[in-house]
Amino acid sequence: MTGIISRRDLLQISYGTAAAIGISTVAAELHPVNALAQSGSRNPVSPISNVPKEEKTVSTGSANSRAQLFYRDDWFDEPWLKPEPVLMIHGVGESSITWFGWVPRMAGEFRLLRPDLPGLGRSAIPPNFEWSLANLATTLAHFLDTLEVESAHIIGAKLGGAIAMQFAADYPRRARTLVVASAPVSTPKFSSTAEFEGKKWAEETQRDRLGSAAPQQEIEYWNNMMGSMSQETKDGIKKVTSALNDSMLPRITAPTLVITTDRSAIQPVEAVLHYQKKIPNSRLLVLPSDAYHVAVAKADECVTSVLTFIKETKQRA
């Protein structure tokens, strides 16, 4: 059975309700929320070229393994205000630029902290770095410490979603809310021995990530970005993905929104619903798309849902 329900209703359902109405429940098509969205762009953005952005590098971690993390710090409203922080965690083969479709609207309401993960983007790999989900979460906790951020809303996509869940489980008081988009909790389908063999791997699998609606120019951009990982980073990511499991999920106490798509070739809804049920205070949002990387393919819809989710969570609290 397939149910079509409104965003408001969808954001109210728990995993039990989702199971009751059928795992193939999808969100109704979303109406444009700004004038630019009506132009037909897949990821409408606001004219923000004249808004200053901060790009910095910070040293975090212990004396034995200090990480030099490049990050972007975005806040587009009055500079004297102190907005709530949001930590945004990207996935494999990417960088903090992945969140381009989220920044224009999100940065008008929150301070967005977008670090490049170690070995990706413009962040180096620390000496003696331990490649594990737990240590990546700890690295981000140290990152927040360095910026004197006690807690934040945590958002992660793809492997960044798995890191976000580990962070919320290990540092429950530091996660105000948790949003995970297309996050794996077991070794992903594309984590075979051929996965990290360079640009060819990206080219062969990119359409499944970005979906049939992605223009060729976008596909080529992502092929180049994901094909540029160093061998050391590839080897480290293999260690992380090969050890993925869902043991941390019951320890997550933050209100959680899990986002996926209804026709992903990589992660079926059934698999997402299976692990979402294990997160105590969680909701499932299924958007109509054949893309796996929902945070990019359906960026504007994700932002609308996340803003509503955070607002309703704060109202209930």
C-alpha cells in the first residue's frame, strides 16, 4: 500500500506509524517556498554573492593526533545576533561544499559550521589518525570545542550521516537535534574492492547517487570531485565503511529526522525503515526521487522539512 500524506502529517509520524501505513509511504510533492524555486531549478538558491563568508582552518584534537580542519562558517543575518549552531557533515569523496543547496535558506536562521572531513576537501589527514566512526565523531567534537560550541543541531549525509549518528550516541548532550540523509549503518553497496579505484568508480555509480534528473554537467562535476581522493584517504574510508554497524542507534536520545528517497538503487526504503526503528525518538521522511544522495538531489525539500522539524521540536520542548 502506498500512502500520500502531507508534510505536516509526515513530520508527526513515528516509526511505528510509518510501519503501520506501509514502508513505501512517500511525502507529497512540495510546493515552492520562494520565488526562485518557481524557476524550475533543482536546487534554487538565493542571490548571496555579496554576503561575506568565513573560511578558516582550525587545529583540533589531542597532542598525539591534531587535525587541521578547513571549515566554512555561514550566517547571513544580523552580525550582532547569536544564532543556534548547526554542524553539517558531508560524505565520502566530497567536501563541505556539498551543502551548497542548503546554505542560502539555512544560514538565514542558523550559524552553519561546515568542516571538511580529514583527508577530504581542504583538510589534511592528521598524523597517526585512527580511521574509525567513533574517532571521526570525536574529531568533530574537538572541532566544536575549538570553536567554543557546547552543542549544535547535527546534520549528516551519506557517510556523514553515519558519523552524525555516532556523534549523537557518543555525545548526547551536544546534539540538540539530529538529521541524517541517506545514511548507511552497514557496509554500503558501493563499498566493494572496486569502490575506491578512482574516477572510473565514480563515473559508473554517479547516476545512482544523483538520480536521473541530474544534468550531465553536474554528473561530471561530482565525478571529478569524488575521483580525486588520495590513496591514503581511500584506505582509511575503507576501514570505516567495512566496520559500520547499527549498535549505536539505541543510544541516540536527540530528536531525529531520517530522510531517504522512495526509489534509491542503493538503499531501499525497507532498509532505512529497519534501522530508523532502532532510534528511539525518530521520524522518517521519504521523498520522491530515484537518487540516493537526497541531500543534493532534493536539497530544497530537505531544507524545508528540516526547518519545520527543528521548529516543531523546539515548540514541543
